[in-house]
Amino acid sequence: MTSENTLRPGTTLVLGANGKTGSRVAARLWDSGHDVRIGSRSATPGFDWDDRATWGAALAGVSAVYAAYQPDLCVPGAVETISDFFDAAAGAGVARIVLLSGRGEPECLDAERALQATTLDWTIIRASWFFQNFSEGFFLDEILAGEIALPDSLADEPFVDAEDIADIAVAALISDRHNHQLYEVTGPQAISFADAIAQIASATGREIAYREMSMEAYRQALEAAQLPADIIGLVIYLFSTVLDGRNLQPTNDIQRALGRAPGNFADYVARTAATGVWEAK
């Protein structure tokens, strides 16, 4: 077995490298001296989940893959696509895959089983809502506007820090210690969306209104904002599925994987407020 700090030969392909976790995984690998290949349409070679003809060049010479499927493993056809990718990766000589899965999403269980059925070394990181959804897209525009409206049916959520996910992913990519491990990661406690917004408002000294509406009214608001129908469908699905209370209970899997406690939301708010990202323009 290799040690936790031993660099593995070959190249690590990071899929979703422009996303919240993938960007952090790529940065950590670069900083530790690894050869990293970015998997995106704009990279060279390019990679497109929907164009299997791009997969071969992206996988050539790759020994490990961080796989974060875009936009989400629950979208129609995603499980079939990623299952085919696992087969392509094994055929290209990839040794291991670290998969970012979704906590509480039935479709993600199918994707996990597909990976576990391969001959690849695998690690699965099962996560739900990130701290960074409040500061890197998704809710950021509404926070900057000073009012956020969400469905009234949302359960409390043990939000997880994308930094913790990246730490586990990199450890799993560069060593054997996390082989065949499934980590269901959360923050230390569940909080409500209203409380999350209240903490951000307090840290920034701003008034940020939090308003609730029915799920149907929320759908209509998204339609009025002219979001694409597939994005609206995805958001409504996630709100009504993974935020129905099934993910309320925190886990200790970050402690199990990293030997330390998970990041907490209050610390995230303090360090993020200091960057000025939530200051009204």
C-alpha cells in the first residue's frame, strides 16, 4: 500500500473542475505536485458528459478520476451515462475513481452501485447541500439583493463544507487508505435556511429578508424569472426530495475519514463575510 502522502504515477482527471468541489480538488492536487487534467468542454482535450467521443482523449494516461457529474446524478439519463463512463475509465487503464454522490437521492444509489460493480478502486463521497451554495452561486444573487424566498416545506439541513469534501477526495485520490469506503458527509448539526440567512445577515451587518412561499408559488417564481425548464425541474426535485427531512441527521463520516471534526457553518460565515462577497454592490 502507498502512504497518505505518496504521489501516485500518472495523471488525475478532475471532472467538474469548475464547480465548488472540483475546483478545490484540482487546486489541492496542483499544490501538492500532482499532474492534473481538467475535464471540461473548454479544456484541451475537451470532455463532455453528453459526447462519449470526447472521453477517450480525456482518459488517456489517467490513473485516477474525481467524478462530479453535472448538473446532477438525478437528471434523466445520468446514471446510464456515468455507468458507461466507469466502464470507459476501466478500459482506459484508470486505477481508481472518487465519486461525488448525492445524499438522499435514489438515483445516486444506482450510480454508486454501478461504480462498486466495476474492477476499479473506488471511494464514494455522499453529500447534500454545501455551505458554499450561499456564497458561490445559487443563493448568492438573492442574498446580495437583500431578500431570499424559498419554499415553506424545507427541512433543516446539516450543510457540509466543500473544503471538507475536497480534503477527503484528495486523500482518496493519492492513497489506498480510502479504497472501497463510502463517506456520507455532513456538517456537525442541522440548521434551518432561515437561521443560515440570519447568520449571514448578522455577520455582514445587512438586512436580508427571508420569505417563505408554497412550493407551487416557488415554481411559478422560477418560471417568472425565466429559468430553463430543466433547471426548474431539478431545483424543485431537490427541494422536495433531499430537503424533506430524510437528511436531517448529521453523520460522523468526516471525522472517520479525516480524523477531525467537520467544519461548522458559523466559522464558514465568519471567514466568508471577511472576503466581502456578501456586501451589496
